[in-house]
Amino acid sequence: MPGAPAGHPRPMGWSYRKSLKMGPFRLNFSKKGVGHSVGARGARYTRSADGRRHMTLRIPGTGLSWRRSLKSSSRS
């Protein structure tokens, strides 16, 4: 493996993701925690496990999509 000392291979990275769908609501389980999203085909609001929020709009069947990150709400 390039860049690794002889006899010491680099550890392999891994990821995990599992989703549970309940109608328009989805729970997303990952290494970082639990996120959720809600929406229908073509539009979805998502909050990731680390608190980031975004909105995704898609045109089904075309492969075209638009995604906007939303600012975090400030709480006092």
C-alpha cells in the first residue's frame, strides 16, 4: 500500500447507515448518531445526526436535484 510502512497496512475506513421509513418520515442511523427527515417524493427536509439541516428538491426520474443547507436556529 503506498505511503504505509512495510508490513503495516493502513486501517480500512468504514461507514454504517441504516434508515427506517414510516410513511413520509425517515429515521437515519449512522456512526455519528440518529438523524431524521420528512418529505415526499421530490422534496425532503433533513436534520443530520450532527445537527446540520438541509432541504432537497428532486425531479424524479431525471437524476436532477437541488440541495440547500439551512442555517442553524439560534436558541437563547
